[in-house]
Amino acid sequence: MKDVFDPGVAHEITERIRALRPGTQPAWGKMDVGKMLAHCCVPYEMALEGKHPTAGRVARFFLKTFVKRGVVGEKPYRKNSPTAPAFKITDERDFERERDRLIEYVERTAELGGEHFDGLESPSFGPLTRLEWNNLFYKHIDHHLTQFGV
């Protein structure tokens, strides 16, 4: 898995994002490119902005027990995997605004570095290691950029 905290990898990701166009069509799935970009911002909003509520005790137990390994492990996501409610984007999104927001998050994550994220609380899974945050960020964004052919 590539290291999102490495500035070279962050640059590679941002170049892939910049290759998208408003009319870029997905190879699978239902989201348009603007919604996908907004969707890809959600993990960064969780980690950096605290925009999403922490799961309750029962939900967190379920997420940690049955979902966490699939989200933060090394195994890539399958096409058309189920989407958690916080990640569902239903309203229309401005392509340029969402593209710029995502690029800013990717660059900010690399600037902060892995040490910043080591032990940082996830609202769904509790504290995650640097490696778990890396896997979550990289495989999620790579999955969707691949979905849109970049």
C-alpha cells in the first residue's frame, strides 16, 4: 500500500484528481464525479475536521468487530461495496469545489505526516495507528480514482 504521508505519493494522488473532468464517467457505481469527490472527502473530514459524530457504544462495537478490518486492512475494496450512511452523498456537488477540497485534504494529510495520525481517534473505530489511517485514506481514494479511470 502506498504511503499517503509521503509527499511524492500525495503529489501522485493530486495529479490523478486533477486528471478528472466534470463529465468523467465511472466504470461502475452510481455516483457522478462531483459526488465521488465529496464522498472521498469524508474520511478526511472525520480525521481533520471532526465533522461527523462518533458512533455510539453498540454501533462502535459492531464496526470494530465486523467492519474495521475491511476498511483499514490491506485488502482492496470490491466494486459496488456497501456505503456507510455518513459517506452517502445524495445532493448535487460542484465539481471544482469538491476537487479543490479533496486536493487540499490530501496535501494537508501529507504535511501533517503519519505521526500526527498515529493513535488519532476515528469516530467509527476508535484510535487507529498510522498504518491503519494510511490504509483507510489510500485504498479509499485509489478505489474511487480507479473507478473513474484515473
